[in-house]
Amino acid sequence: MKKIFFLFITGLTVSASYSQEVSDGLRYGQDNLTGTARFRAMSGAFGAVGGDLSALSVNPAGSAIFNSNQVGVTFSNQNIKNDAKYFEGQNSEKKNSFTLNQAGGVFVFKDRNPNNGWNKIAIGATYENTNNFNNNFGVFGTNPTHSVDGYFLEYANGIPLQNIDGLDYRDLSYTEQQAYMGYWGHVIDPVANTPGNTQYISNVPDGATPGQGNYYQENEVYTRGYNSKVGFNIATSYKDRLYLGANLNVHITDFRRTSSFYEDNNNPLQPYETISNLRFNNELYTYGNGFSFQLGAIGKVTEAFRLGLAYESNTWYELYDETSQSLNTTRQADGGQPINANVNPNIVNVYESYTLQTPAKWTFSAAYVFGKSGLLSIDYAIKDYGNTKFKPTNDAGFRDLNSDIKNTLTNTGELRIGGEYKIKQLSLRGGYRFEGSPYKNGNTIGDLTSYSGGLGYNFGATKVDLAYSYAERKSNQGFFARGLTDPANINSKLNNVTLTLLFEL
């Protein structure tokens, strides 16, 4: 299908803001646990440990723990299974993907002068795939009361008929485009066929009427893409007792979401008046880059006991959205012959850039090192997702969205516990992770629970690490943000196998 790219010239930022949802801001503010196999095997509890390439992503002071130069590369295989339930319908889907999860290196420069307390500087650069968006899920079931007509009515009511009947799709705002789709697909009709009409009625039988309703609905969602971070690190050590570090991070995001919604009903149809079935397709492509910084410190209280503190700033993204959609509907004509309507503008809306500010994070850490035998570590991180902001904030759409975010999302804590035990060249590792829901209701996205384990072998100048992690999280996801919001219950189970190769130089 040939796509016509069209750039809105005026009113574009307003249009883009209307296409955003609370979940869009959350998508780029949340990080999955990624990184080296050792890091993942211990559930990321490295804030006071350091000495690992991925530990830099938690506390940048961790590079000064290294005693020698090190480079490494990490590969991961991710398998996610989504068990979905929508009214009486149940479905299960899996998605498997293979990624270059992490790569980087740290180079250590030591000062041999015993009179100089600042005896070490470490410089590092790392790449982390902080979020893998490859996922599939399908939901189906019979909704007893609500049809997708509510979606189109929500957008259409208040819009003059002359806008959606007399203007081209490309000349409309996002809100008007949704009304346009419903109108030309005959899902909705104006109350009065006059240019100034601003109220609309549905052509789908009212599910609240006894004997009517029972809308069979399906929603298939496919997402692809990644969120990645390139970090540039510098750290120093004072008498091997105090370690200070900083990161400058460049973030890159590339996200694609394709959804296909289908609905039909067996209610009595009247010629030209009621819809028997429809399919509504939507595509979203978001891409852009961002910037953040990190500061961290690790202190040795004793030779065995360490404390860590790290701050990760807000991430400031500059993002771009591209959207496209189509709608196919079927009505019944006189004599029982179906009439099909195909509303496909063949246009990709390319919006002006906007800014997304994700929340900052504090991490408090403690670790106890049992000489060369092993260690125990604990991290606790705090992030207030309610501070997520879309900008410019003087835009009415973004202002309302930011208010919704503040009222919907909350401050959450993340607990990570990890341990390692060494038997000569062999290391055995395990970990536990718990992250609270970012939603105040605790249901839209629930708590996350994760377990991990792994092992590593030290060949001298070369190390090989292997890790397995399991995470589970429940969520309630509506098909649309407006109009048809009955949630599907989804239980997501994530299995990950990670392999890391490390080389000391």
C-alpha cells in the first residue's frame, strides 16, 4: 500500500498531544532489568558492589572498583508469554526475541604515588538495551454492554459536522480525525444533518437495551522496538575507601505499535442504520533520543561493609510520532445484501517533535563482601512516576495529560537483593527483585516480582557468565483510552537467558 507522508503545518503540537496517553509516558520511564549475566543473575543489586560493566548503570562510582581494564559483550534471549482474559474469553500468546543486550569497557589508570590519596581514575563507555518492546498479545470476548461506538462518539461530540463532512482527513486535528473515521464508516451519524451540528448518535444497537448488546470483540496488538542507553562514565577512588563517579547518558528509542480491533454483533439489523461488524486498524511509530546524567558514591565503612548512594536525573526526550489508521464496516442493505465501507485515508500523520520528561530516581545500597568467598547486596530505588511530564506545558492537551498523569501515577519503590558465592574459579549467583505498581490503583499495571540465578567461570583473562531470570506482572489494559475502556486482564511472564563474555586487558 502506498503511503502518503504529510506534515501538519499549523496546530500540530496540539494534535500530537491529543494522541498521547498516560501509558505512553510510562513506557519510556520504566526500565526492564537488563545488562551483563552477572548483573542479571543477582537481580541488579550492584549499587554498593561495583566492579561490573552494568553496575555503572546503577551507580557510576562502580567503575572505580575495577582493578584492571575490562571489555565485554552480552547477548540475551527473551521469551514473553501473555495470558489474557476478557469477559469469558481467554487467550495465550508468546513472543521470542534475541538481542545484543549490553557491550562496553572500562579502563583504569592508577597513580602509584603512595602520598596521593586520589589513587585511581576509571573511564568507561557502555551500551545497554534498557527495554525490549518486542511483544504480542491477543484478546477476545463478548462485551455485554459496550461497543466501540463509544470511542467515536467521545471524539465526535462537540465537533461541527462541517469539519468532518467538508474537510479532508489531512486537514483535521487528531480528535477530528477520529470523528471523521466514525462518520464516514457510518458507525455514527449527526443528530441533525446541518453544518453546525455538534452532537452525534450511534448506528450500533444500544447494549443497555434488554435483549440487545453482546458485542463480540477482538483486539490484536503487536509491538516492536527498543529503548537503549549509551553511557559515558568517569570515576575516581580516594585511598580505596571512597569512590565517586558520574555518567552522561544518551538515550535512543524506537517503538512501533500495531493494533487491529474487530467487533460484530447478532442484534437485529435495520437497513442502512446499524453496523453488523467492523475492523479498526491503528499504527503508531514513536522515535527520538534523550539525555540524562547520573551521580554516585560508594564508601567502605569497613573492609567488608559498603554503602552506596546514586542519583539518576530526569531523562529529557525529544520524540516524534507518526500515526495511520483505517476502518472497515459492514451494514445491511434492503434485501439483506451487505454494504461495506472502507475508510482508508492512506496517510501517515507526521507530527512535530515534543518533549517527554521521565522521572528521576534515587538508589540506596548496602553490601557485605566476604573476602574472596562471595558477597550479599541490597538496593532500594525510589522513583515518582507522577512527575512524568509532556512538554510544552502551555499546550492545553499536554496540560490535561500531565494532570491525568499526576492523578494516576504514584511514587514507587524497587527492592533488589543479590548474592554470590565463589568456589575457586566458579561463581554461583542468585537474586530477587520486587517493584511496586506505578499506578495509584495498583491494578492498571500491578506489582512486579522477579527471581534470578546464574553462574560464572573465571579462566583468568577471560570470563564467561550465564544467567536466567523470571519476572511476572499483571495488568488491566483497555482497548482504547476513551469510549471503550473495559479492561482485559493480562498476566505477563518474562523468561530471559543471558550470556556474557568478558576480557581483561
